[in-house]
Amino acid sequence: MKWLKRKNNEQPQLSIEQQRAEKLTEMGAQLWASRQERGLSLEEMVGLTRIPRRLLQAIEEGNLDDLPEPIYIQGLIRQFADALGFKGGEFASQFPVSFQTANTPPATPNQSISMGLLRPVHLYLLYIFLIICSVSSLSHVLNNAAFSANGSDPKQNNQENLAKTSPTQSQKSTTLPVSDRLIVNKDSQSVQIGVTLKASSWIRVVADGKTEFEGVLPEGAHRVWKAQEQLTVRTNNAGGVLMSVNQQAAKQMGEFGKEEEIKIAAAKPQS
């Protein structure tokens, strides 16, 4: 009778699929809240993470059926979290990729070591680590090969890129950038722009003749400015800046490493 009573009091153990579904719902809600707080749309997250929109939406909604294998889901969550400023690896490790049992009987030290070495979760983590190392090494080799083909030194190019991040005083005082475009927004008598940084870039924003911002914004930053007549946006890395006008679809200002200045003028009131 005592054995039956204890058995009836035991709570049913969740299956691995239920554990994954519950954890994905919880983590998806956290990612959604962080994205909303930063004012980023799913389309902008696609540009930052290179993950298809349907997969990002499935993660936020906790829809396990629309996602690939658990090990790949964990990788997608890590990229999503990294783009929002989380510690992606630590955050994604909360998603279970193997079954976790409760109330495991105690084991001797030797048994604990052997079982720990053979647990699938450890093998998965080792697999992920090896993939990351392999991709990083391959990328480094390809970059060096590309630089060698162009007859340039990778270290020298890195120094040049760092120098471009913060323009000198002479660059800031230049009257005309490499490219200068004027856009007249005929649909509104005021103008609003939003910028999202795909890569760290120097930016200067002038609203109705007044400098509203000048400095370096980090990767992932999102800012909004408004003006009654005209907004001017200038950057030293046009490919690293996504810009939307009056909440329209965001577009790159230009090519990576190129200086660009865009002026957006509001429609003049008809007399």
C-alpha cells in the first residue's frame, strides 16, 4: 500500500518534446520582448542574423513544428540572441537538445565520470564547438587567400578599417562626400528616419540645419530622428547602415567601406 501511495504521488515526467516546446516558448518570448524594446522589425533582424523570417517568427512564437532539428534550433537561437545583445551561447544552452531525466540514482565517482563522458548533451556541445572552430579557421584561410590574391597585407587592411571607423578632422570638414544624394519625400510635410547598424560605423545626422548626432554607433544599434524640413545622414561605411524613411522598408545606404551622404527633404506645402 505504501508503495502504491508513493507511486500515485509521483508527478508525470515531461517528454523531451514537451521540454523543448516549453523552453522554446519561454525563450521566444524573451527574444520577442528584447526585439520590441530595441524597435527592430523581423525584416531588420533578417538582415542582422541572415536567418529567414519564417524561422525567426517560429522561434518567437515557440512553434517547434516549423523549425529544423534541435541541434540546429539551438544554433539559430544563439545567432538571434547575439544580434539582440545577449550572450548567445549561454542563452541558447538553455534549449534542451537531449532528454534530461530527474531523480537519477546516486553513482560512484568512477560511474559519474564515465556517464558524464557519454552523455549526448556533451557530445552535441563538442560537435557545436568543432563546427564553430572549423568555420572560423576556414574563414580565416579564405580571407588570407583573398588578401594575398589582391597583393595586400591583412594586418594593414585591418588597420586601415579601424582608421576609417573614426574619421579625422579633415575628413569631417570635407564639403562633399564620395556620394551625395537628395531624396524628396512627396508624401509627407515632415520627415523621419530610422537607422540600424549592421556594422560599427561613424554617422552624422543633421536635422533642419542642426547637428543632432555625430559619432560611432556599434553594430546592432537602432536610432530614430525627425525633422520638419530636411534630414541629412552621412556615414563612412554606407554598407553597414540600414536606413528607413518614414517607417518604410529599410535599405542599405550604399557599399561597405564607402562614404555616403543622403538628404531627405519633406514636401513643401502648396501655396
